[in-house]
Amino acid sequence: MRLSDYLDKGASLGADAPCFTTNGESLSYAEVQQLSVDIAAALRASGVAPGDAVAILSSNDPVAFATVFGISRVGAVWSPINPRSEASEDRELLDRFDCTVLVYQSSFTALVATILRGLPKITTVVCLDGPAEFGVSFADWIAAGPPENATAGHASAARASAERASAERASAAHASAESVRGDLVDDLAMIVGTGGTTGKPKGVMLTTRNLETMTSIVLMSYPFHGRPVYLALPPLTHAAGVLCFPILARGGEIVIMPKPDIHEWLDLMERHRVTHAFLPPTLIYMLLGDPQLEQHDFSSLQCFWYGAAPMSTARLEEAITRIGPVMAQLFGQTEAPMMISTMAPDEHFRADGTLDRARLTSAGHAAPLVTVAVMDESGAILEAGERGEIVIRSALVMAGYYKNPDATAEASKYGWHHTGDIGYVDADGYVFIVDRAKDMIITGGFNVYSAEVEQSVMRFPGVRDCAVVGLPDDKWGEQVTAVIQTDASTPVDVEQLRLFVRSELGSIKTPKQIEIWADLPRSKVGKVLKGDIKATLLKLR
């Protein structure tokens, strides 16, 4: 399925049903479908052909996300650009991925002015909202398309839209399959930037088959009863965006939050009777710290996904107790989107209904349609319980890194996709991640997994978040160092915290140095930036 097929499927279940809702206003499936057809016509008029890359630089916005489906109708490739990235990184992504069109939100005009310098490949620039300082306004761009596409919002237009969409799928299928992006079996749907260990962005090529596999896993693995309502707070350029596709396939409503606000998230969740939501752990910690939490009704929630970073088991147990038995884990990465392993809400409990605390430390079991194994450095598959790198085989795995065959070959050594995560699989098939390979600390000849130390630190009262890194040490090689963020209402005694960790993990894994910071540096998607923490600590020495 192309990305536009998810929208068309949802429209077939009810064209007048709400599709996107933002700031209290809704666009129906018919309206979004027609808008996407108009955008496709404008893209063609701009010279966009199947396989061309179209970049979108925007915060969460319904028209920006509708543009994704217009891109798909042309057989072009969606390249999401994160608005929180630095200008130099955005420019490099646009150039490296051979983008020819940039669609942007007016609030990023200054950023676009910087980005566009030295980008001759960009031939069309479109401003989504208001007059365009660069290029053309969205309204003028759409108006320049064929006259028959200018009737968005009417029932007759919705029917015509569906017919045109079907015809477009048939005419573009062959051209898309022969995309200039490489010898891909499937249509290329997305090129997504990822920093990698070198800091240079790599372009992850995701095909329609990758995203269809992900969508299938979601629908097989988690509860869906009735027409879903999904609340999207994190950037639609990342996990929150691809999770929209299974919602659309079931004709659900997507409530889009333009800006992150936990108080508003709580209000919207209750007001719209939200059934599905996703937040990274850092935002869940903020949610649990909200004094108004108990005053809100969570009874509509069927599935509250958490993922994108390891979550404290203590906070997870708290979430299950205070929010309800709806927490659902997902583990994946850009190269294998979202669903390497899954843990549905009921899997957090034993058969007798009691909480399975041991299982809370896992990343769930291998998802349907995914084979997970653990491999040593020589390429040998290890037995259950043995630690090594987590590797996978699945149609979920990317087609490769765009124009980077060496990186592609490295990631697919021995015929498996290498995740870069160290862990093991237990006898019941549950996956346990002990650390990122690059985050492992070697102290006194012993391997210390930072994630294990972080889990222990997070169990101490008053610790809201934590990052553990290794700093150079003349005696030990590396020194285990923890930086913590605390709850204002609960002071943390560093010495008592150190004794607590020692009682759980022993002296070798106990942080020799513990720092308390007001906040931890985070990435665009809420992940704690250990590299920045380590660099700051080294400067303070």
C-alpha cells in the first residue's frame, strides 16, 4: 500500500468522519482526500516525478501531513525535516537526499532563508500558511493546478477524489516501482535522516512494504475496538507520524497537537475520548508529575504506547497504577520502524492478574512478522539468555541507506540487520535490552551497562530522570558517572542514592560521581543526549 492508500481506506469507511482535528476544528476524510489530490496536481505542475524527494519542514500541522498523501499520489518520496534540527543539518539532509521541493511553515522562514543558501537542487519552495517570503504561497501553488481540483470539501468532490486517486495509483505504480532511487522491489515511500555514530546524517530508505509491515504488526499486536481516536503530541516527523497509518486504515480520528503541552494533552485526551496515544518516557514522567493527573478520566484509553527510549520500570508501574492497565510497549528504530518487539497491555500482567514486574524490564517479545536473534562479534547466533547484539530479519527492515552502500553493508552483515543494541532473549522469547553498544562502560575490566544502572537510580525516591555515562579514569579506564534530574518536591541525598545503587548492583556498577542537574539535554524526539552530557562533564573537570 502507498501512504495515500491508508487515507483512501479510511475514507471508504466514512468520508464524512473526522480525519484530522486541530485546535477544535476538524477536516473530514473527504476534505483531506481532496486536499491530497490537489497537492498531487500542484506537485506534478511543479515538475515532480515518481522517485523525486519532497521535503516538509513544519511543526505538527494537518495541512503539512495532508501533503504527505499528495506526495504519495505522485509516486514521489516524503523526506521529513525536523524543525528542531540545526540549519546546517537540515541543509545537509536536503542536499544529501536530492530534494527538489521544500514545503515549509511560515514560522520557519528565518531557518529556510539560511537553509536555501547553496541548494541548487531545490526548484520549488512552498509556504504552507500566509504569504511566502520565499517561493510561492500554498494557496497560489494549489490554485495553479488543474481547475477540476479546486473543489475541496464538497461531497461530489470527495467521490471524484476517490476515482482520481484510484486512477493515479494504477498509472503511477509502474513508474514508482522503477524509481531512480535504486533497484528496490517496492516503491520508496520515505527517506528519513538519522545522525548515526559519526554525527553525519544517513538517509534511511523506507519502502511501502516496510510501512505496511509496521502497520500490520500494530493492528495485530494491540487492542483496537471501534473507530480509534489517536492523540498526536510528539513530532509527526517521527514515531507519532507513522503511527497515524494504522489509525487511518481503521477510519480513525487523529487529534493533532501543534505544540507540546502536557496540561492540554490531558484536556484533549478527556474531551475527545482518546483511545490511543503515544509518548516517549520523558513526557510520561512529566505526565505523572502533573498535579491534575487524578482529576482526568482515562476510561476511553485502550492503548497508551511508550517507547523511543528505555523507560524506568518504577515509573512504568506507577503509570499502570495511576493511568490504568493500558500501557503498551514498542521497540524499534528508524531502520526498522517502531515494531521490532511489542508488549500489549495485558502482557504486563501474569495469568492471575498480578503485575509481572520481571517482564516490565523487557522490551516485549519479537513482533509478528519479525525474527529476533542475538549475535556475537563473529556472526554466531547465541543461545537464550546469552548477551550480544540484537539482530533481526523482517520485511520491516529498511531498503538501505540512501547513496551509502558501505553503511548499508555494515548494518546488514551476516544477512541480519544489526540494531546496535546489546541484549538477550529469554526462554519465553522476551527481548531484554541492556544497553546501546556505544554506551557500554568498561571499568576495571568489567562491562557495565548504563541502562541497568539507570534503572536502579530511577527506583530511588525523588529521581525523575537519569543518564549514566563513562568518563576517562586513570585507574579504572572509565568511571561510572550519573547525572540525575530530581522532583522538586522530593530532595535527593546523593550519598543515600549511592548506597541504594550499591545494595542493588554492587560496588563496580555504582556511580563514582553523581551530579544533579535542573534538566537533561534532549533530542528533537525527547531522547536524553548522552554525548552532550559527557562533553559537558569533561569540560567541568
